[in-house]
Amino acid sequence: MSEDDYKQLVERMLHNDAASPMISSDTGVEAAQQAGQLAAQEEIEWAVAGGLAMHFYGSPRMTKDVDIIASNHLSLPPQHPLSFGGSSYTLQVGKYKVQVDWIVRKDGYRELYRKALQEAIGLPNGLRVVTPEWLVILKFNAGRQKDLDDIVFLLKQEKLVDRPTVKQKVVETAGEWGWLTMLPGFRRLCALADGTTKEPSKYYEQEEL
């Protein structure tokens, strides 16, 4: 997919009420825009990731917060620190209080997040969103069941994720050893997405009910 294709997909999903998460797409977008405006004033790079980014790419999975990766912390009073780096903030959007997890990695995954941030796509509404390939990489390293299920969803979408690009980005950022470490798990997720394994996928079992 080209960058223009990504933008058109996000625009379609923002207007698709059937795919609304627990916080509506409009509410999530407004919370991200509020945080982004402050980040721009403070010269902080940022991009939408997590559940809201999944919604942009067509996922029906519900989310209750907004995940944003960033180059530095905001000057807002945090609700609490994030264990993997960053802070959780609460923003008022109309009558809703929206949790924004502002992720600033300081651990061994820092370089992956920096590159994902650097290559994020700028949208017409002022938001930036990580590419599908980087979303796959970040979610793979998060490793929770819902992250793996999200990867299966992304891989299953026609022409959304370029799989050779996933390898390229991992090798460029983490080296050949980083890719070899990821390869068995990535192959398994590709097999689940392609329907070439009998292993059950939690995400698609739920979808088929």
C-alpha cells in the first residue's frame, strides 16, 4: 500500500460507525489531537499506536484508551507512570474523560519505537499514525495475546502489511539476530492469518461466533 492508500483507509474507517470502539473514533481522535497540539508546542514527536491505530486500519476490536508513542513526556500532570516507559494522562473530551497512554520507551526496545515514530504517516486531520508494518513489529514485541491477535488481523487484510518490509525494518533496526529471534513467531502468525495451520486463533474464534 502507498501512503495515500493508508490515508484513504483511515478516512474510511473514521466514518464507519460499525467499527466504533468503546470510545468512539471521534472521541479517540479528539483526545489524540489535544495531546498532539501540546506536543507540537513542546517540540515532541508523536504518533498514534495501539487500539486506535488498529481501528484506523479496520479492526473491530474495542479499546478504552489512546496509545501514543512519543519522543518525550508532556508537561501534563501524569495519572501514573507506565512500567515500560512513559506516563498515563487523562484528557477531557466533551463529557468523557479519556486515558492517553503516552509511551516513551527507555528500555531495549527504544530504537524500534524511535524508528516507528520517525516513519509514521501524517494524516489530513493532523494526526500521525504508525505504519501497519511497524504496528506489527511493536505488537509482536509487546507479546500479549491481544497484540498477537491484532497482528493476525493486520496480516489477514489484503495488501495492508508488506511482509518483506517487516523483515527489512527489523533487520535495519535490530540486526539479523533480531529478525532470526522474531522469525518463528512471525511465521506462526502469518500461517494463522493465511489459514494454513489448524492452530486456533483466539481473535478469529471470537469473530466467527
